[in-house]
Amino acid sequence: MLQLRRFAHPSTLALAILLGMQGAAWAQQSPTELAPAELGAPASKAPLPLEELRTFAEVLDRIKAAYVEPVDDKTLLENAIKGMLSNLDPHSAYLEPDAFAELQESTSGEFGGLGIEVGIEDGFIKVVSPIDDTPASKAGIEAGDLIVKIDGQPTKGMSMMDAVAKMRGKPGSSISLTLVREGGQPFDVKLTRAVIKVRSVKSQLLEPGYGYLRVTQFQVNSGEEVGKALAKLKKDNGGKKLNGLVLDLRNNPGGVLQAAVEISDHFLTKGLIVYTKGRIANSELRFSADAADASEGVPLVVLINGGSASASEIVAGALQDHKRGVVMGTDSFGKGSVQTVLPLNNDRALKLTTALYYTPNGRSIQAQGIEPDIQVERARLTREQAGEGLREADLAGHLGNGNGGPDRPTSTQIASDSPRPQDDDYQLGQALNLLKGLNLTRGQ
């Protein structure tokens, strides 16, 4: 297994396996763990493109000589580095000291901000997922929303790093986002930045025998927390094995690779979980399950949606390929690339895409995503009022039950004592119904 620890001194060459989306927790990088590794040298070095280097030097001189305001060499060179990284792909970036420090700290699950993970689509900043119990989720921001303005400034063409900087701020300060949802009219949402304390694993019994396990992000300790949650669900079920479990990965933007492997391993007893392939030798990694089974083989439904990205897709893909559970919901986000962080010698770092990850059956999820086994769209539930019709037991002089059972007139049909998560969550309700159906057909 991959050993996880903080980076040593930045002068030490190291890699960090990153599987989250570019985030905005104020809008911050998505939680990730830092895992050291040696960087292999390229097999062969191509000669430097002298003509292009001459052009670069000439452009540098022309800017310094003719730009309307003086620009120092440091600013020009740092901007050149940023451009070099940002034009590779949406997830590669040059991290200045503050951004690098925040990236390392974010794995603790506590950080300042709004609580949204974002990406880029058609030049706009797009919400990949809101994080549970944060200002963004409480304000009703949804996966797929386009952020078209930040405090009145248009985001069209704005770089991810600039958007991150603008959404960053001191806890308690206010910010206004202008959003567009599903091609509708723009609307404003005012939020107050806060210290975000992400509880990555939540669990409860939906009904006797049926458990619910939600993972909101893949943090350093999420694998351990899932193990504890599974044990608690069994305890809450009177010490009996569960009849079914819903693993909810909706709006989970990813995070630590090791956590994704550990969580998958809780449900698998053998076989490959995920592997990565890249150009350098150390980007080729393989992770397999051990024989322990914390879930006791419980029937499983995995919920995903368009906000399920990266590490979430590793878990869903592994469980789907091994036919360990039924994947339900809508297509996932489709981020199948691996980023590594290479510290530089001046408290800065490069976040560089170095590999793609593949499911056990060899599927690359990059730009495609996980397709659920059963498509279930999000829907709003409305309940009809109880009808006025009578039942046999309401009729005067009705016969009693031949087996001596009690009468069940209309007046005995009462609603549930307290609201349950599945009552207002159509996808979760469908997952629970599927588990019940599987148990009926299996004679449990």
C-alpha cells in the first residue's frame, strides 16, 4: 500500500497523488494527500528548441521595453511559468507559496471558504459539487451551476487560479456569486465565508436492517472512518448483519487516492482495485484488495451523479467491475487523470498531470465517467393526500379475519413518526427499494 505522510523539506524531490477536482473551499484545491516518490528521468532528452527560446527572449525584451507600465523580470517569468502549466490541461498549475501551503493543509478536512469544488467549462467556472454542511450547500448551490460573476466581475475567460484567489477570503467576510442553472436566467447568491470542517463520513440506519453510508470527500482518515461506520451500523442493527447498504458518493469531488483504495477494500476480498499508467516509471501503480471484508458481503447499492469525480469514480468503477454492488444514479463527472505535486526549492511547487487511472477491467474514465447500471435521475417528490375511499374493515357488520388477525380500517393507516432521508430523496428511496427487492428474491 502507498505510505502517506507530509512532504519533507521542499528541496526534497517528491510526488503527491492527487485525485480531486480543482476546488473552491473558499474555492480551494480539493483535499489530497502528499505521498513521496522518486521522479524517474525521461528515457531520452530532446534538443532544446533554440528558435523558440530566441522568440521567448525577444518577447520578454519587447514587453520590458514597450509595455505601457514597467514590469519586472520576476513577474514576467512567473507569468510565463503559469501560462506554461495552465495551457497543458485544466488540472496542472504552478503553486505559489500560499497555494502550496493550503494544498498541504487541506487534507486535514478543515479550511476556510465557501465549501464548493469547481472546474472550468466553456470558459466559465462550473460547480462540480457543493460540500455538505457548508455555506455553499446551505445556500442551495448545486452541482452543474455556472459561476458567471464573482462580486460582480465576469468569470468568462478567467483562469482557475484567479477565480480561486477571488473566492478566497477571511472567514466571516461576504461574497456574491452570480449563477446560471441549466441555461436559465442568472441569479445572485450571497454567502458568508466560514471555516469549513468537513466530516467526510456519515452513516445511519434508514430502516431496521438497511444502512446508509455517505462519503463526502476522500480525506486521509476516510478509509478508517468507513470501517468504524460499518461496525457502528451493525451495532445499531442489534449486532445483526445488515440486509442492505447504500453507499452514497453523490457530489463527492474526490481527494486522497489511498482513501479510495481503502474504502473499496472494505467491500472487496480479492482482485485489482485501480491502476495508473503514465510516462514515468513511478506513475505506474497497482492496488489490490486484501481478504478482509468489513462489509460482510452485504448487498450494496452505490449512488453517483455528475458531481462524483475522481476518487469517487475509482470506488464506483472498482465495485462495478467486480459486480460487488449495483451502481445507480446518473453519469459521473469523468476525471480520470492523476496529478502529482513536485515541490520546488523556493516554497513553490508544480501540480502536474502525470498519469491516467484505470478500473480493474481496464476502463479509462477520463472525459467519459462511470455509467450507472441503473439510471435514476434526480426528482422532486410530492405526496398525494390520502384518499377518502373506504376499506372492507370500515364497513358496518364486516366479517372478521379468518385467521384471527386484527382489523385494519382506514383510520389505522398513519404516516411515519419522523421524516427519514429516503422520504425526500428520490434516488436514495429507489436505492433502498432495490435492496429490499434483492432481499425478497434471495429469500432473506
